[in-house]
Amino acid sequence: MPKVDLTINGRSYQVSCQDGQEDYLLELTDYVNGKMSELIKSVGHLSESHLLVMCNLLIADELSELRDDMKALKNAVPEGISATNGADEAFGAGIEALANRIESIAERLEQT
């Protein structure tokens, strides 16, 4: 299992990941660092633990909004639309894949 060296808010962390997920983990790190920078700009410097808590809350809020959006999309499909052409199944599968991806990201963020 490969290990990736990450830097979040100036601190280095070594994190294990699945093969082939190194670049993705670095992208997530860039995202978290962006959120941290936004927080520092808006509220100033905080203790590291306070900053991490605030950052996690911001990301959790975004995740919650995305879940609400997915529910709204699922509910937006008009009743009576036939699934004979497979469009409804494809739409549902796409939403489900998106939900699984979001949950996977949330779980990874909670583990770090």
C-alpha cells in the first residue's frame, strides 16, 4: 500500500492509500488547503485544532448541500415517465454513483 506525503496548512502528514489513488489524494489535499486558506482569510489565524474543526465543518456543510441537491434531483423526475428506454435507470445509477463518491470522500476526510 503506497504512502503519500501530504502538506496541510504547512504541516506534513504521511498517509496510506490504495494503489493509483496518490494523485487523487493530492487533489483532496489541495482542496482542504484551499478551504483552510479561505478560513484564515475570513477569521484570521486560529489554533491548529480549531482550524481543522472549522475546515471539517465547512466541508461537511458542502457535502450536506450536495446530498440535498441529489435528493432534489431524484425527486424532480416527473411521475409517469417510462423507463422503457433506460433513461430513468441511467439517471438513477448516475445519482447513486455520485452519492457513493461523495460518501467515499467524506469517509476519507474523516480518517485523516
